[in-house]
Amino acid sequence: MKPQFSRRRLLKLLTAAGFGTPFATRIVADEAPANTPRAVRPENIVIPVTARDRYPAQLVDGKVLQPARPLGVIHETDVLVVGGGPAGFTAAIAAARTGANTTLVERYGYLGGLWTGGLVLLVYPTHATENGELTKVVRGIGDELLGRIAEHANGATNYTAGRPDPTTDPELTKLVMDEMIQEAGVRMLFHSWVADVVMDGNAVRGVVLESKAGRQAVLAKVVVDASGDGDVFAAAGAEHEQRLHAVGLVHRLGNVDRADLEALKEAGFKNLGSVEPLPSVKWVNLRGPSTDGLDIAELSRLEVEHRRSIWKRLEKLREVPGADKVFVLQIAPQIGVRITRLLAGVRKMTDKEARSGVREPDTIAIGGTYGAGRDKPGFAIPYGCMVPKAVDNVIAAGRCLDVDTPMVEDMRLIATCLLTGHAAGAAAGVAVRDKCRPREVDPEKLRDLLRHQGAYLG
């Protein structure tokens, strides 16, 4: 009879090997059947408190002063991507696939940003009319992600049917993004907020993270700012502008398929929300007032007001005969900030130029069209709108690029963020490989790489 290799024996071996009890107890065990006697497991263990240098802010003459302090460098990487939304995700995958050592930092505990945490589940516009035919412009890494989501039951609408603009399940989307990040070999740091940047003259050399572990630094050769709000380039002193925009809060309703829709229409509820993969669920957008998405007092107020309005609407809805089974399934844990900072880049992307049909030599993606413009060609996105005028080693991606007012609504959408993130990550990989500044990246080399990674450039 073979001797049993118990968990206790494993813990002793790990501890004896010098790994220590805290390491040894970080083992994820499979769930045991309900009728299996449960062994006593080491939990609630007291471990030594990690020594931590203290440099608290001081109140001096009515001013709060933060003293200079050394920061521990927890990691060094080739490419650091800040923000794990659609843009940050594709940027990290693209950079890693160039062979660059890549790290992704995200303030929440999941990927997807407003797509998943904000419950903005519609991925559009994925298509445009190119040469008279409806053409998929979201290809490469973004389309690979959508395809893998759609492989799961109830993962996505439309995608498998070949139609444009799928809606995805938020939890499956998080799962598939996790899988792809791990497969690409990207180092993932959740629960970390970028509080500042590390500067070397005019160049960004890394970021300062704020987390439960305190302030720590990560150094990088190139930083992709996919924070959505331009947190990196703003902290680095890059020229930019700030805008007000609508700030809403999305929620999902359950049991919609059991409601009497005709009765609801007669009562004034003409739309219960938008279709998503789960047949009994719909997601409901809430535009909200135009305000400052960087003002924490305003964001705090809106969180409360939006939640209250969602529940009030549900109460009125359930008063309608035949709608009593409808319930709030989920309110987004992430408030819907649409636009805050916009970079002042090497080149401004204008609506007139982008929609002219001319594809300039630095075109790195073709954005899709929707609504009344669906029958028109996609718009060309230039690399120059992603690179700061003066600050080095930063590439912006997502909704914070240098665009004029008419282009703001197109650039902030999830499908477009997948595209610009892909381009930013690829550009970062080229910059590391060629040992050049992002503004010096050869556009043709970048375009060749993007094509190799499956992107559509027209």
C-alpha cells in the first residue's frame, strides 16, 4: 500500500525547504465532497509584520507637505501598460507578442474596464462599408478575443452569425481576457493605482503604484497609457486638454422575458434595455449629466443618485401588471465616465481628415461606422495622435487620444479602443526592439507588424 502524501506533510516539506509557512499555506485546494470529513486547515495564521518605512505627510503652516522618500522598485519591464480596459488589454497582448517583456497594471480586480465592470456590453462599431461591402474592421487581437468569447454558450450575440456589433457576457469576457493575458506571458498586477510617474529628464521611466502594499515603483522602457483618463501623460506634464462629458451608471434587469411587454409599453416603458447573450437579461444604459469625471466629490454624488434612480425606476416598473417578476440583477461597480483628458499629440486626428477616404502612411487602424453612417467607409486613425508632443517613452491608447470634437464619440467606443490599444502595444514593442523613442517608430515597420498580427489597415 502506497503511503499517503498528506497536505500536512507537504506543508512541512515546503517549510523545511525554506519557503516558509505563509508560502506553504497559499495552496488552492479542490473542493471536497460534502460527506468527506474535513481536515483542520491552517487559517487565521499570525505572521510577522513586514517592516515598512514611514514618510507621512506633515501639516506645516496650514499646508500639507509630502516629504521626499525612497521607493522600492518591485519590477522592471520592457513595456508597461497602465489600465486593463479594452485598449490596455490589446496593448499588452500586442506588445508581448513582439517578444517584449510586458506588464499590465489595473486598479480593479478584473480586466475589461467599462466593457465589463461598467456593463457597457455592446462592442461597436466592428464594421464599416469598404469598397461597397460591409467589412469587419475590428480584426487581429480584438477579433480573436471576441471569437473566443463567442465559443462559449451564451457568450456573445451576433458574432457567430457574422453580423456586426456583438454584445458579450461580462463575466465570460473577464475570464477569456484573463486566459489570453496568461497565455501571452504578460505579468498582471491588479489592485494597483498609478499615483505618479518616474521621470528621467523629459522621459517617463516608469510609474509609482499605490496599493495596500503602500507606494512602489515599476520601471519600464515604454509605458502605454491606457488608463482612459490620461493619468500617465498628465502626471508626466504632457500637454493635454480636459473636457466635461456625461457620466452615467449601467445596470442589468433579470426576468425580462417573463414581463408583459405590451402592458409595459402602454404604461410608458417603451424600452426595457438592450439585448445581451442571456435570454432573460437586458442591460440598461444611463447617460447621466455632463460633468467633470475627475472630480471625486461629483463622482461620489452621482454614484448615490444614479443607484437611487435605478431602484425608483424598478419600483414603478413593477407596479405594472405582468412586470412584478422583473428585478435588478446587477448595478455596475464602475461608474460610466466617458471622457476626461485628451492628449495633445504630435498630430491631431480631425473628423474631416479621418473620413476623407485618404489612408495616410501612418494609419494604424480603420475605425468602424454605425447608425446613419454604416454605409460609409471606416475612418483612418493616425499614429501621431497617440504620441505626446514632447514627453518621451509614452504612447496613449483608448479614449484619451488627440482628436477634435466630432471624433470624440467614435474614439471612446469599445471597438475603437480595441484597435488603438492593439496599435499602441505593437508600437511599444517596435520601440523596444529598435531601441528608439515612440515618436521615432518607423510607421511602415509598425504597419507591417500590425498586419502580421492580423490587423485591418484598409
